[in-house]
Amino acid sequence: GLAWAYGHKTPYHPPELGHFGLAFTAYLPQFVAIQLPALFPDWLDAVCLILSQAFLFGFAWLNRKIIGMPILICGVVLNLAVMTANSGFMPISLQTASRLISEEALLDIQPGSRIGPKDILLLPQDTHLELLADRFLPVAWFPYQVAFSLGDVFIAIGAFWILARPTNHLSENRGP
């Protein structure tokens, strides 16, 4: 957005997002599930992760008229669907997980067990909506390896689009 505004010699105005408190509220249950997983049973962490996605959906829906937000909403819906269908966690396959953790560590993890704060290791045949699972990885040479889903891709594209095109408050107030 800054580069676009600079190139067009206009000031950058970020989008005016309403209901920002709801976005912050969406972060709180995820914080509990991701930062404090050992303190709570798995079922409560799963509820927190689903609540987080639901609050994020609510925030995005209330701001749906902002360009890019419908794409972000699609991503949230995809993630919410796959997580809800798989006990509240994001499924990840053995093949994908093998790029993220050592084979020795992976041998100690049984299918159906959690990997990290939000993922659950599942065989493809045991995964509901498997195409929406954390199945994508950056290229091997990339220094930060993390699995991500199709929903995450939509969320990232939507967020990029929201921030990439600055709101031009001056053009909204001009006549024809």
C-alpha cells in the first residue's frame, strides 16, 4: 500500500476497519490455545481455536465491503470448515509433518495426536476435507518452514489486497 501510494504520489490511508475489538477478541482464544496448551485439555484448546476462527469471521463479515475482505472471508470459512470437521484442530499429514520435524520425533507421534499448538497428525484417509488441511510448504531452501492450508492462502491474499490498495479519502469527496 505504501509503495502504491508513493508511486501515485498520494498519501497512504489504510482501510478504515470497523469493529476492531472483535478482531482483538478473535486473537484471545487462539492465544490461550497456542501459548498455553499445557494448561488446558485438548477439547478446550479445540473450542478456543474454533471460537477464534468464528470471531475472525464475524470481524471480516462486518467489514465485508472493504476490497479484499471477501477473499479473506473465504479463507476463514475454509479453515473453519476443515478444523470443525477434524475435532477443532487443523489436520496435517505424515508426509507434510516429515518436512517440519525430525523422523525420530515423528516416530513417537501417533496419528490422531496433536503436533504443536493447532495441528493434529492424521492419515489422509482419516482426514475430513483433506484438501483443506495444512498441506502446503514453502520451498525447501526457504529459512522458515511452516505448513499452511488453502484457507491460509486465501487469508493472506485477502489481507494483502486490503492493505495494498490505500483508501483515497480525497477522491471520495471530489465531485465528477
